[in-house]
Amino acid sequence: MKAHEKLKTLRRQRGLSQVQMGKILGTDASNYSRKERGEVKIYDDEWEKLAKALEVSLESIKNTKTKSSYQEHSSGNSITYSHIPNFILETQKKYIEKLEKENKELLEENNKLKNSETN
């Protein structure tokens, strides 16, 4: 996905209009629209404003590269991802880490409850 296509997708996901995005950049909606279509250059300072407004990292919004292959080994399982954009992999990794932490906390709580029942 090209950077300007990613920009449009993220804007829509966040429920922002082109008018709102134009205001963030200090321009009008028609100029912003041209930027989103890739017809007009988006400067580095504008990318920073857009990333902040869309609540994503600057690298993830500008980076159009995908990992051709990514392998993860966890608990004896091997998972291979192919041609998935980096920002999606990063988001999924953070979510998995969160779930693993919650799972650990629940197991600890479960063990405490079992121990209290036996006492």
C-alpha cells in the first residue's frame, strides 16, 4: 500500500474528514485531497502532523515497505507471515504481548483461588 493510500485509509478509520485534515496541515480540503491522492508532495513536517493526528508512528505512516517474510517462534510454535505491512505486524505483536500478560495474571489469580480453597 502506498503512503497516500495508507493515509486515506487511516483518516477514514479515525472518522476524520479531509476538511479536518486540511486544518491540521493549515491548508484547505482541496489541497489536502491532492496530497492524499499523491498528486502533491507531503513534506516531513506535514507527515509529523498527520501521524500525530492519526495516532500512529511517523515511520508506520510513511513506510510503504513490507516484510517479505517474518518468523516468530513462541511456545514451540512457528508462525510465518508473508508480505504484511510492518505497522500491522507491530500492532499485532503489541496485542499478543498484552494478551500474554493478561493470561499470566489470570493464571496467577486462578492459582491463588485454588490455594485458598484448599486451606
